Amino acid sequence: MALLKNRDQETLYSSASCAVELTGVSKQYGQKEAVAPLSLSIDPGERVAFLGPSGGGKTTLLRLLSGQLETSTGTIMLCHRDLTTMPTGHEVSQLVGMIHQQFDLVPNLSALQNALAGQLGEWSLLKSLVSLVWPLNRGIGLSALARVGVEGIAYQRAGSLSGGEQQRVAIARLLVQDPQVILADEPVSSLDPARAGEVLQLLVGIAEEAGKTLVASMHSVELAREHFSRLIGLRNGVVIFDRPSHEVTEDMLHDLYDLQGLRAEA
């Protein structure tokens, strides 16, 4: 099922599913082991949340999955393709897209231009520079902004928007990119509880409608339990538990967040 259509474009954010397979994946910085060797399988269309204290390895693991970091050991397979051997660029952007905690919008550009940045992986340098002055493929960007409920602010500077509006623009950019796997690094931690629930529900809904695989790090245990079907606890770079959400107990969470023996955040 396609979520967005434009008469001048192919369908956006088309239905797709993509399995994620990590085998013996680790990440070291000198003598420090940020992520201990681990193996995980994530089914196509699954909604998985990483939980754990700061410095536990959640963001590092997401950056490994996005191709922003190279593994120290092991392999990462996305859609049956080896991410660890792929050069960054167009191929990777087709497989995986990431929403960061700070949204990563360009403050002086409009919401529309920021949304259209989701196509930069496909555009030439010249086309990208032209779009900075005169946004190309406006229809596809406007459709994405409409899908996340902020079409009315398309021509406002991103720096003038509220936190909730900025996060919706970041999701619109992901819609334009149309990756097979969606990664989100604490996507609502900077929003108030009411806005956080709304934005997370929107993100999860979009992923479900298109059959996308969604993997996120979450600060809020309550929101993770509500919106994700599987929870993985990470502490000091080690998987402490990997269970369906309804099977995660308070004792498991207490052990995960217990300050005793917790590695200091780098």
C-alpha cells in the first residue's frame, strides 16, 4: 500500500518489509567496548525498542545499523544485503533512514526544503544546490508534510518551529527518503509528554501502514511498552533481556537501570 502519491512522481513510502540480522556485531573504541559481541534477528515489519541507561550502547547500536559507524566485528544484514561491505550513499539510503534526537534540520531553510532533503541521497550535487534556492519536487514534499499534519508550515523556517513541528518535519523527510528500515534515536525525548505520545503514535502508524521495520532507542519505558511489540534492554553494551513487551517485568527493568556496576557515560 502506498501512503503518498504525486502525479509527477512514483509512489512514496511504498509497502515493503525488510529483515535485520546482526551476527557477532561489536564496537570498540580503543580498549572500551561500547557494544559487546551480539547477535539479533528482527523480523520484517517488527517494532523493536532499545531500552537502558545512558551510555548503555543504544545509540551506538543504532548508528551501526544505519551505517554511520563501522563494526569492529561481525556482520549486519539488511534486506539480505551486507551493510558492512556497502559504501555509504544512495544504496544505503534506500535501505535505512534515521531520525535523530535533535531532528537535524537546517534552521534557515523552510520546512519544505528540509523535508525534500530526504532525496539528497538520490540527487546529484548540482540538483541538490539548485533545490536550496528553488525547492524541486515540491509536490512530493508537500504530500509528506500533509501526511504528518504540518502542511500549513511548509514555507516557514525550520528554526522558527516548535519542537513537535520540527519532529514532524523530520518524519516527513523520512517519508520522502522512503527507506526499508526506520531507525529513531530517542525520537520524542525532547518533547513534553502529550506531544511525545502524539508524535510517536504518528511514527509507529506510518511504519505499520507501510510494513516498515522500525527500531528505536527509547527513554520512556511507558511509551516503549505502549507502542513497541518487542523490548531489548542494553546495559554496558550487553543485552540484558530481549522479550515481547508484555513479558518485560519490573524486576528486569530494575536490574537494567540499577546504578551499581553501571559504566560511566563517555
